[in-house]
Amino acid sequence: MASQQPNIILYTSGTPNGQKASITLEELGLPYKVEHVQLSKNVQKENWFLQINPNGRIPAIVDNTPSADGQPQSKRIFESAALMLYLCERYDKDHKLCYAYDTDQYWEVVEWLIWMQSGLGPMQGQANHFYRYAPEKIDYGIKRYQTETKRLYQVLEDRLEEQSESIKTSSSSPGPWIVGDRMTIADLAIFSWVNWAEWAGIDVTQFKLVKEWLDRINARPAIQRGLDVPEPFEMKRKMQTKEGEEEYAKMHSNWVMKGQAEDAVKHV
């Protein structure tokens, strides 16, 4: 029986975590519908969305693709790493963004995916908060999380250097990449945060191989399409002027602090 046409709904917003999902869908060439979850209006905490992700965070997907025998089914997936793994396991049969299950490379991809989820994302997220959003500038908090983010960038730099010395890549997919001879969801997940480096006050040009890797990924048309979901990605353009930078920071700070205040009331 012919495979079923994917019927995926992506619930997202224009953040590093949200962009992980959209660039993965674009790189896999999967059709999908987009529901813009407006964080500024706290839509992610509304009851209907909590049925999809009880944690009230984006991104999430609902996959309504019928089963192989045509039976209707609906599967929700929340947490960006779980979502990326799911899309690869179900739809990446040619292993464009992954490796075959239980190979050494498969588990290396999982390792780096978890490294990002448990290390780089949270640390850079805190750097964002103290550097951009906190109502009072706490030098200790800024330095603490910027320093840890830079340490993690150095881990990435060292990994890319190791890969450049040991792994041969093809002309169609010139590396180095984080795992093996191709770009994988490990690269995409980490890229989604490193691409926001300047927002955390980090100068990525200090890390030569990381900067080259970042530029390689940014040059891909599917990546650029995914970055503009659900709305145009404007951070880098806004950062070109002091006025634009301040405007962008104020807009994001408003909803970040509003959400934090509401959580503080609920969880006394």
C-alpha cells in the first residue's frame, strides 16, 4: 500500500526551540500546517494547548497522518528533541538527517542532542535572560551564564576540530559536522541556539570552526525557510542598529516578564 501523505500541524513561535522544529520539517521536505502560538498573549498556557503539551511550552506537533492501512490516528509530540527524533524515526527513511537505529552514529546523535537540551540550551537561555530581560542588571548572573555558554561553545569547537581531522565528508555535504559525514538533527538542534549567540552577548567569531559551521547551515535554503516560521526571523536585522536592538529587546522582555509574573502568582 502506498505511504500516506503526512498530515502534521506544528504549534510554534519564533524562538530557538521553535526554530528547531520548523527547520527539521523543512530539511525533510515534509508538508505541514502552522499554528502560531503567540507567547506575548500567553497562548501556550491556555487549556487547549495544555492538552497538547502539559508543560505549556513550544514547539509541539500533532501528527494526524493515517496509519499504513489507512486507519485514522492522531499523535502529539512535545519537547523539541523528542519531536526531532520522532520526525526522523517516522519519516526520514533515507537517513538524511540521522543514522540507522542502534548504530554507533545513531547514539552519538542522541548524545549531542541531549547535550544541547541539558546544557547549551538552558545555559544560553539563562544568559539571554540576565543579559536582555532581567529588570535589574546582575553582573554575577550575566557573567555566570555567558561564561558557561562560551565553555560549551568551546566544547563544540573542539568537537568540530576532531571531526575535521577524522571524518571525510562528500562534496554535496561538506563538513565538518557534529556526527559522521552529514548534517543531522544534532547539528540542527545546536544550530538553533548558536544562531542566537549575539542575543546572549556572545561573539561567535571567537570560535572559528563554529562560525564556519554556522554559516554553512545558514546558507541552506531549507534552513532559511524554516527560520521564517511562523513569522520572519528579524533578530539579526534588528541587531544592526542600536534602536532596533532596543526595540526587539523591549518587545521580548515584555512577554517574558509578564509570563514570569503570572507564574509567580500561581506558584507561591
